Amino acid sequence: MITVEEYKQLKAFARLDGAMLGVIMCVTLFASIAALGNPAWQTVSMIGMVAVPVFVAFRVRNYRDNIVKKRVSFRRAAAYSMHCFGYASLILAIVMYIYFQYFDHGMMLANFRSYIDTPEMQEAIKMSGLKKSLFEDQFTVWSALRPIDVAFSMISNTLFTGLGCSLLIAIIARRNPRQITINN
């Protein structure tokens, strides 16, 4: 069980790491949006998606090694990681709301529609046995969403995914801190 002061410290460091994670998530979001129009951005988007849990794992390890300086429990490591995802999801949702409310004006949906209409994607859709009407139904639903709906959806998706990642990260991070030796 941690004390009130240790919990305040956990939240303070998680807020800072969550802000940095939020920036990584925002860059990944914009790379994903740009990838709809320019496939070269897909690599950046994929790297960003992989970087999110790796970044959190490193920050939890940093918290354990440099702040707590002792073995952390599974619950404490999971709480730190989940706080990071929580703060980052708020930042991402705010950025998404602003983007979709004031800047996008349906551009992402139009780019996604043109991406689906490329010959390569049409062939992939045909080979997978999907019907084009399924995509048309999805476009209809997506176009009816308000920016606030998209932002709230992103919060829930990020928190749910963050929970799974946090549990895995906590299993890895609960071991003893690494000892740094200095040779004279």
C-alpha cells in the first residue's frame, strides 16, 4: 500500500509522462490521417503505434528506477501506466476534437473513401470476400458523427487499449530496479 504522498508523486510524474505520450499519440494520429493521402506516412504511423506502449514501458521503468528506487508492486506499476494512458487520452481527444471541428471538414473521410476506391484496395476487398456496400454503410455512419463523438470514442478506445497494455507493462516492470554501477 502506498501513502498519500507517494500517490501524489505517482500522479505528478504520470501527468508529465502522459503529456509526452499524448504528443506521441497526436503525431501518430496526424501521420495516420496523412497516410490516407500519401502512403509514405504509413511507416511513421506504424512506428508511432509501436512506440506508444514501448514509451510507456520505458517511463514506468524510469519511475521505478529513478523515483521509487525500489521494487514496485504490480498494482503500482499498472496504476502508473494507466494514469499515463488516461492523461494522454485526454490530450488526444482534445486535439482530435479541435482538428475535426475546425480543420478537417470531411477531408479525412473523403481521403479514406478515395483510398478504398483504389484498384489495389478493390482487389483486396474482393479477395477477402467483403462487399462494397459494407464500406458505404460505414461511410454513412462516420459522416453522421460529430467531432465530440469522435473525441469521446477515442478516449474510450485509448483507455481500453491502455488497460491491456498497462497490465502487460506492469508484469514486466514489477521486478527490482536496475542498479547503476560506476567504475572508478
